[in-house]
Amino acid sequence: MSAIVNGHGGLNNGVTASGSEDGYANHNGPSTSAGAPVANGYAQPPSLYQVHNEDIVSHLFQSGFQTGNYADTLLHVRATVYRLHALILSRSPYLAHLMSTSPQSGSPHVIYVNLEHEPEVTDEGFHHALAYLYSGAALANIRPENARGVLAAACLLGRMDDLCNYAYEICRQSISLDTLPSWLEFVDTAPVPSDGSSTPTTPIMDPHQHLRTVVFGPYAQRLREDIFNFLVVTLPNLVNYGGQATPSTPLPEGSSQHSDAGRETLIQVFARVPFDLFKAAVESPTFQLGSVHSRFKFAKDAIELRKQGVARGTGAEETVVLAFGGNTTQSGGVLVTRKLRRRQLWKVNS
């Protein structure tokens, strides 16, 4: 079995079986279009300074990262070995620390990246983050399918704010009804309130309690807020909650009365939402569910369905009650709680 080098099998680093180089465009020679100045509506030819810089970056990327030429460092990560360059790797504080603290007995420098406790840092994500150390060409390969792994890797390596923001934005835009199960699994790594009594606008993550999301730093909470916003603002409009049946969402066969076309879909979604996010969403005035009675009925129906899914086997009982007094404005008129079921005690006769 041949070793995987610079993300690919075989002796030619960065070259796939089809001959395409690492999924990136061919970077032989500088690009003369990107960043070209515009004057009076006409693109001006790039300056010699710009051409020279682009030529250097292109050479570093192709000869340095894609093929591993003149490498002085072997970087091991999971099953992959990268032939890379200490000067470039030192751009990452994380890798610079590894290189300065790893004992060495000769050349090349050998370092090991332990990702055993970083499941969010995927092999593909780490590969693109390494590529970004050499060139911004790595951005072309970031897609909704790998953006979360790239974001995790970029946060781990450090000093990659532009890459982090770029990957985060792709993650944010990828949140949809189809991808929601995966994002709910991500949210489920956040802490759950112990008694269900607090009602934050959006649940706050505690990175010290859930190591899986620590690597994302502040982006974890930002993604959580984006998911929350999708649930309470975007999704109701997407499924036409509160609307009537339309040609795209016709009435069920045999039905003679119009009904809410999206309510059932919304209930099915919220039946799978982690409790703390479910509680915050249902109690949030931002979640436009109509009257207090409609909100109460929605929460009650969702909780009933949750008993068959996410709430089953947790040893806790979820309930919803009408709010009275000063909490009605903050909670949207209802309060969702969760209490541990009492264990049944058996009397033993002596």
C-alpha cells in the first residue's frame, strides 16, 4: 500500500490519477486578470511588481505545495504525509509551535499533527488549509460540502482570518432544509440547560464543556445563531407557515378545507431540534407563530412528536405552559420546561 503524500497517493505529489493537479487550476505562470486596476472603464495591464509577486506565489504553490519540491519538513496527519517547507508552515502559529517543540535527530524535519480529538477537522479541510498557506488558490476548492472542515482546520492552524471568514460564509449560506439535520447535529454538541428555566434569545455555547466545537472559537456561536435564525425566521417563510395551500403545496387528496400548508413540515423539523434550541425558538417573539394560543398549540404538538424521537429515552419530560405576568413579552407567551422523571420506588417486604 503506497503512502499518501501531500494529500494524494503515488510519487507525484498533488497529482491525481486523471492528471489534474490537486483539483486546482494550473498555476504555471502568473495571472494577469485578477486585481488588475481599472481606469475610465478600461482594465489596465498589471504592473511589473504585481506580475512578479503573482509569479512567485504561483511557483511556491505548484512546486512547493503540489509537488513538494525542495521540502525540508515531513508533516504527518492521520494517514497522509506532506512534503512541505518550514518557512511557509511557520505562517501558522500552531505549526510553528509544533516545529519548535518537536525533537529532531536529523533532516528533514518531522512533525506529527494529532487530530484524534478534533473530529470536525477533516482530512480534506486540513489539506485546503495547508494549501492556503502557500496560495489563495485554495479558495477555489472550498464548497458547501467541505467548508465546515476547512473552517475547523483554519481555526486550528491560526492566523487565517480571511480563510476562516470565507469558509464561514459558505457554511452560513449552506444552511437549508436539506442540510439542517447535519447542522442540528452540530448544534447538539452545545450544552443543554439543566432545568430548562432560562430563556436566552439564542442558546449560548460553553466551549469548555464541549470539546468538539472548541476548535471553531467564536465561529461556533455565530453558526449556532445562524441556525437559530434559520429556524425561527427563514424556515417559516420557506414552508409558508400560516399560509394557505398553493399550487406548489396542494391540499391532500380528499380534503375539502384549506389548512396551513407548512405547519406539519415545521412540526416535523422541530421534533428533531435539540431541547435548548427548541426551547429558545418556541419562546422567542421573533418566531412568528401567530397568537399565543397558536404558539402554545404548536409547541404542544411538537413536544408530543418529540416523545417519539429526540426526547425518547432521555429520562426527562418536556412540557409547555402559558406564561403570565412580566414574562409574556420576553417568552412569546409560553414557557417550555424539561424535568427529570422520578424513578419509581419499589417497596420490599422483609
